[in-house]
Amino acid sequence: MTTTAVELDPAIKAYVDQQLELIRERQPDNRVTLVVFSGDLDRQLASLVIATGAAAMGLDVSIFYTFWGLSALKKRTTLAGKSLKEKLFALMTPRRPGRMPVSKLNFGGMGRVMLKTMMREKQVASVEELFDMARQMDVKLIACTMSMDVMGITKDELIDGVALGGVATFLGDAARSRVALFV
Amino acid sequence: MTTTAVELDPAIKAYVDQQLELIRERQPDNRVTLVVFSGDLDRQLASLVIATGAAAMGLDVSIFYTFWGLSALKKRTTLAGKSLKEKLFALMTPRRPGRMPVSKLNFGGMGRVMLKTMMREKQVASVEELFDMARQMDVKLIACTMSMDVMGITKDELIDGVALGGVATFLGDAARSRVALFV
Amino acid sequence: MTTTAVELDPAIKAYVDQQLELIRERQPDNRVTLVVFSGDLDRQLASLVIATGAAAMGLDVSIFYTFWGLSALKKRTTLAGKSLKEKLFALMTPRRPGRMPVSKLNFGGMGRVMLKTMMREKQVASVEELFDMARQMDVKLIACTMSMDVMGITKDELIDGVALGGVATFLGDAARSRVALFV
């Protein structure tokens, strides 16, 4: 069909293309953007199922981890150099999704064990496996710098390959996405 | 205005239509898609108010029920044929929205009773009424098959007229929606 | 480039413009719409960071406060004229974001104190400052009338400059937004 285009009067083509460009500027990319605010195992799981599902469908995916959600990106907790309040925060928030509590039926960790066992029995990928799949599928992982700053988390406490970004980074991706969700 | 179109040079019309088609492919339908993850009465209520409001405005609406949200679609709990863990899960999760706890001020069920009484006094539709309205307005209700599988919920424990679907079903609808929310 | 347009055959221009108009009708405005359902300090904070960030990027922003989220708009609690249940609700829900509990690590208010102290130390704007910034940046604040009605909250208990609206108001804004989130 592109051969038709070259036969057109250049003035017509220029007008059409210029008008279309104005429309295209506001069209979303084939992108899904998630803000993961929650540090609950079940919500983290939901976000990873959506992220890997979207990546498998050929969509570009960004996950912006903020507040309690940021725990998903922590590889270790470094107490040295932290203030007392930062140390307390660090000790009370989990490290990596596998240690997270569930939002319901928690019963001092029983809920997590039950959910994880049932997922394994049904051969559903665990949160750790989904997280690794997401990274292999080039899902862009972004740590919220404001949350890192408030909680006193440094870049070397985070897993490798994580981008750092603020609310403008999130909004830049979200405004060009077909789907943006707050989890 | 369509009469103008026939007078045009076919080459021009073909070029314009082809370019527009590329743009239309990425345009959303008049659709709203909700993922209902939460099993809290108040969040279920919020999702149904949005769903019925959108349907009343002429939008197509899909609600994708996942994780704890799936309880909204359960008509009964069948224990026979379930594993011990599945039985425990089934007994600890509520059946139908009317039995759900509220996310705040729960006080062992008092919050639910108070919220429901106040809604009745103010003649606001109850969650059961909103749910029935949603079905009458052709809101598409989809049960997440992965959640059913993990929790050991079978299709005959769900109310009639529910579609089954996975994350691809949800993303297919969400990517073509004007509004997609995670509740 | 607009000079090119006038040289075009009017029939061609009319056809192109008519087709483009159909596409533009479904294009979103440069708008972000948030539903704030939660009355937790941390979620309110996240919504205000997104709202002020979006406003700073030149986007129009609407925040629709519903259910527990509505507390953010309360300037005082008037008990006179309320039913017993409304009084109980009023006393048990916080007033203004600064009094709100956090969703995690609450420990009877300690979480709030810690989060607020750490934000102050890191010179991150407090929720009250962000709220004032949002208003100065013309972020549209809308109180959900159905929630006001159910909880027995009157307009004079709310801060000044708040618009009142229902689900149709929210959906009207959300359907024309580049990003719509449920917080």
C-alpha cells in the first residue's frame, strides 16, 4: 500500500501527515506501567503476573516501585551508616518479595506459607520466579528515589539492573501507556 | 459529509484511510476495565459503583475478579474434593460481597453492619443490589482462572453467567479501555 | 505548515478533517485523574506526590476523594445534627491528612510519627504542604457526594474550594485522561 503514497500530490501528503502527527503525539505506546506501592506478597504477585503477562503479549512494561513496594528490590539490608530511625525502618520492612506478608489471613506468617505452598502445588510460578522472568523479559524496574531517600535505602542495597527515578519518570511512562495501574 | 468522500481521487482516499487505520488500531474502545483484587466490602462497593455508573453512561464494562476479590462471585462453598489447605482457604474467605469485612473500623464485623445500615438509611443501593444491577446492565464478570486454581475454587462454586479468563483476557480488555483501574 | 493547507482542494481537506475529528473525539486530554479511596497517610501521600508532580509537568489534575479518602477534605467535625451512627463514624475517622494512620507498621500511631519525622529530616514536603501545593497548582479536588451522604458529612465540614461530584463526574474526567489511578 505504501506505493500509493508516492503517487500523491506532495501538498496533500504533507497536510495529511502533519495532521496525523499531531494525533500520534498523544497516542499511547504499546506500554503498560505499574506503580507498586504495596509491600504485601499477594499484591506484589498480582503486579508480577500482570507485568510478565503484558511482556509475553509483546507490550513494553515498566514497574515503578515506591513506598513499601520498594522492598521487592532490596538484595540486602545495610545498617552501617544509617540513622536509628532508618535502622528501625530497615529491620521492620521485609527484604525481597519471598519474605513479604500477605494482606489478608496473615496469622503471623501462616498466610504466606499457605499461599506459597498452594502455588507450588498448583505449579504456579512463585513470586521469585515471576520476578526473574520479568527481568529476563526486559521489564523495566524503577526504584522511587524519594522513597529511598525517606527510608534511607542506598543504591547498593538494591538488586542489580534497577533504574532510579522520580515521579516525573513514572508519569512520563504512564502518560504514554495503554494501561497504568496503582497496585 | 460522506458524499464528499466519493468525489475524491481514490489514491488520496486510500492513503488517508490507510494512515487513519493505523491510528484507530491503537484507539481505545468506549470501555472501562476493573481488576478487583480486594475482598473488602468497601472496595467491592467502590468497584460496583464505578462499574454501574460507567454502564449507565453507555460504556462497556469488564470486571476481572482475582485473588480475594474472587469471593464476590462465589455462590456456595463446596468442601468435597478439596485438599485440606483448599478447605481452610475456602472456610476463611467470605462468600458473596454481603458477607465481606470492611478494610477499616472492622471491630469483628461491626464496621460491616454499620456501613450497611447507614447505606440502607440513606437509600444507597447495597452491594448485592449493585451487583445485580451490574449483571442486568451487561457488565462482563470474569473470574481469574489462576486464582481459582490456586485457591481450589471450581466453576460450579461460582454464580451463573461468569466468564473465565486469565491475565491475557484482562490485558486484552484493559489495553482497549479508556479507563482501567486496580481496586 | 498551515499555509500548505489553504492550497489544498477543499473536498480533500474536508474529508481529512472530518475523519480526524472522529479520531480526536476519543483522544485523551493532557489530564491525570486519581480516585483516592484510602484514608491511610502513606497512600494519601503517594496520591499527592503524583498529583503535584503531574501539575508541575503541565498536566491538568483531578483528585476524586471517596470513602475513607474523604477525610483529607475535612476541616472540622460537626456532631450537631448527626445521627448516633454518623457521630460514631465521624469520631472514628481522622480529620485532615496529618492525623491519618499509616497502612503498615502503625503501632498505635508510632508509624505515622516516624514517617513524618523521617520526611521532615529528609526535607520531603509533608502531606499538609503537598496538599497546599496541590491547591495552589489548581489541582481540582472533588468530594464524592455519595460518600458524604452515607457518612453524614456536610459541605461545611469540608475545606473551601472543594467541588462536589458523583461517579459520573469522576468517569467524565477519567475517560478523558492519559492516566487514571485508583489509590
